[in-house]
Amino acid sequence: MKRYAISVITITIVLLLILFFSVNTDEMIRNKIEEGEIVYSNELGFINWDHAKPEGTLRAFRELQRLNRTITNTVTFSYSQQMIIRVGSFSAVAEYTEERNIPRRLTSTEELVFFLEIFTSVTESFEKMQGELPYGIIPQTKASSFREGDLMGNLLSFYIAVSDENLNEIRSDLTILTTTEAYEVYENLDLSHDQLIDWSRLLAPLDDSFNIVCTLKQIIDLSTKIEQPLSIKTAGKKRFYFL
């Protein structure tokens, strides 16, 4: 019985590893474009609308504002990103969390810069985690690592959270290409799914006359001008569990 159990475990691990290394990221991205979850806009490039949903980002920013208003001593602020995938009758959850100790009350500008720092840091680490074992053992998770449109979708959710603008209104202001046109843009991309993110470079080719682009560039620029660290970063926490 023990030998049988070991054999089953070994076979399962081998099959999962085969699945991990055989994930077709391009096909999954094409499916997302076909479904309309990933689109291409003239103003912002590829956008993943699922990542642009602002609810979680807005809750986190409101919590930061609440803590900052009442701070009298060092407080700890935590921010998480997660991906939930249905696996049979279960839900698999990949999650990454960071905590920052804030030693004093932040100004309104520092508040924006601090939230951008932890938001982008968690985004980078979470996207990287999705492509690693064991988190990337589920095909959808690995294929989501640094996928086209994810980072811009995340930046949109950040922008909405700090500006109180509406996602539907932003959609209506964008020039969205057709599915066929989006395919053509994707086919001509010279991009690799690497793990190096330069947020300024991501926004650099975009038109500053579009308010979202202008605002995001201004906040990123402010972050480079603050000399002293606004918080003390603790080690990030990775979790993978089933519900």
C-alpha cells in the first residue's frame, strides 16, 4: 500500500510538471482577446479588464487613508493580490502579501507615493510568483504571469482608486480596436514574458494628453523625488491554498 501511494504521488508530480512546462501562453492570451477580457486601445495599449477592476485596490487605499488619519505611532499596513481559479469542486488561491511599517503621518502627496510603492512592489512579486513552481502548476496561473494587458489593467485600478474616477467612463473614453486588429498588434509584439518592470518605461510611449497617463506619470515622477523612505518593508508572504 505504501509503495502504491508513493507511485501515485510520483506520477501526479510528473504529470503536473509536464503540464507546467507545456502551457501555451499565446493561445490563452488569444482566448482572452476573443472573449473581450483583454483589449487593445490606442491610448493605453493592451488592457486586461479583469485586472482593472478597482474594488480591491480602492478598499486598500481607503484603509491606508484611515490609518494615516489616526496614526500616532508606527502602524503596519498590508496589501495583497490574489488569483482564484476553479479546480473541479475546489477553488485554488495564489496570493502574495507585503507589509510596511509607517513611522509617521504621511502628507497627501506622500500617501499617493507610498501606495504606489507598495502597489507596484506587490504587483511585480505576484506576477513573478504566478510563473513559478508550485504556484504556476495550474495552467491558468502560469499563463497569467506578466501577460499582456495585466500591468496596464493594474495601473488603471490604481488610478481609479486614487482619483475616484469610474471604470465605465474610462472605457467610453478609449478607442478600442476590434478583435482582429488586436490579434494583429499582438502578433507583431516583440515582447518576452520577463520579470523586469520599468513602470516609467511602460508609460513613456503613451500620450500625456490623456489624463490617466499624465496623472500616473506625475505620481511616478514624485516617487523619484522623495529622498527618505516612507516606510520599512518587511518580507513578502506567498500563499497557495484551496477553498
